Amino acid sequence: MRTAVFSTRRYDKSLLTQANAEAEAGHDLVFREDRLTLDTVALAAGCPAVCVFVNDNVDAEVLKQLAAQGTRLVATRSTGYNHVDAEAAERLGIEVVRVTDYSPHSVAEFAVGLLLAVNRKIARASVRTRDGNFELDGLMGFDLHGKTVGVIGTGKIGTIFGRIMVGFGCTVLGHDLYPSAAFEAAGGRYVGIEELMARSDAVSLHCPLTDETRHVVNARTLAGAKRGAILVNTSRGGLVDTESAIQALKTGQLGGLAIDVYEQEASLFFQDLSSTIITDDVIQRLVSFPNVIVTGHQAFFTLEAIGQIMRTTIESISAFEKGEALVNRIPRG
């Protein structure tokens, strides 16, 4: 099946091509470096399927144009699908599939790495030593052992993160609208979000972005947080009210921030802007803080995870082409 693949990077092209060959699927993959937007949707003309990523714009207008061009399937190379207007897709008769399962360890382990890095000032220390400065002043962190860590969102990734934190000797508190027996079996305990924020020395976000979770971390929840707590977000940028986080950093209410996602990341991430002037004042303010680490949405980026994402994507396209059940279709209704 002819498939337009948007937001393509070198690794996307090589690994998706490999998955296509290994499955002997024979799909005609048309790779586009461009993000899918209303301005670039014409690049998918003649393609019954399009393959997108998290910063592609698959809103109602784009979907309407895709439908007019003959596209009948949208396959997103992600678990989250908040970038896709699911209601519009259903209304237009376009199927939407996602990657429901890939290595949850990749994101959980990266979140642990970010927590350690911001707590122990690892990035600052590395920059210092490159300049020949081996002074320790300003690099003091705290032991995670014996501390309390909050996990907001206790699906597979949150549960694995919680289990790792239990292994560090932490008390692990969780908050989720749908409690998980696996999280409790891993050593976590559920509490309300107010108690979680008030007691936690570090909080890690692992929930999807929905209307209910947008800005789950905001001025109110930050005001009720334990003073000096560290916040880690490897899930979706919209979970955090960034302006409120900046204010909390300025007052010391928030002791550190480590984010792999950013609410306005679509115009920044997955591209080299090192030779340009970045006009996003919010991200510029964030990276100016010595107790903030920002990475470019790489938590999922392991060989195991990307390989599974590509294999699942090819399997979904093949199932659609054959008229088989779409086991990875996004929830409806």
C-alpha cells in the first residue's frame, strides 16, 4: 500500500524500511521530512495511508483534505494520539491506528536518568569539567534513598518507574483515575493528588494528555507541592502549565525541573536549530535556569522501542490493506 510517511528522520526511514522488508509487506513507503500540516497535506495525494508522528497536525481540516485525496488510514508512530482529531477521523471514515505497546522500559529508565541528572547536577558538572573547573560548590544534591517519589499516571511506564524508585529505597505514591494492581504489587500506594504533591520530594508524570489531564501540574498544585520538590515530565508537554512552573522555579517552590516534552515543542523538537535564533521566549527562559534540564523528546528513543514501533506500524498498515481487524485502532466514542 502506498503510504506517505511524514516527519521522517534518518532512523525512521532505515528502520521502517527494514520492518517493511522483514515482514515482506511490500508497502510503497514515500518518506517526507516535512511535518504534516494543512500546507503539506498535498504531499500525501494518491496515498491510501499516511504515517505520522507526535508533532504532526492531524486536525479536522487536515483530515478533510486527506479524505478528499483518498487517504483512508492514519497510522501514528506513537502511543498517544492527542495530535489526531479522532472524532473528525471517524466522521470522515478514516481509520486511525497507533502503537499501543512498545518498550515501556525506555521511557521509565529515561525518567529515572533525568531525575538523577537534575538532582545531582550531572549536566552542570560535565560542562564545568570540560572547562577545567573541578569545583564542587553548587553541585550538591540529595539521596533518593528514604525520600518520597510521586507518580502521576500508573500505566505500564509509571509502574516500571515506580518499581525502580522502590528499588532505590523510596516511598512511592501514585495517583491515577484507574488504579493498577500492578503498581501496588510493585510497592506503590495510591493517594489523592493533593497529598501526593504535598509529600513528594520528586514527582514524575506518566499519564496521557486528555482534557482531564491538561495542566494537571498548575499554579494551584505547585503551590501545594512540597517546597523544593523536583518535577520530571517524559509524557506530554501539555500536562504542565509551563508559566506556572517557571514562577515556581523563580520562588524556589520547585527545586528542579527535568522535561523531555514541552507544550509548544512542535515548532522546535526533532530539528537542528543551533544556527538560528529561537523566538520561543518560554523555552529560552527554561534553559536559562541552572536547575532545569530540557531534552528533545528522546525518552522513547532506544533500539528496542523504535524497532517495535516500526514493526507495529507495518503490521497495522498490512492489516488494513487485507481488511483484517485493526487491533491497534484508537479507542472510539
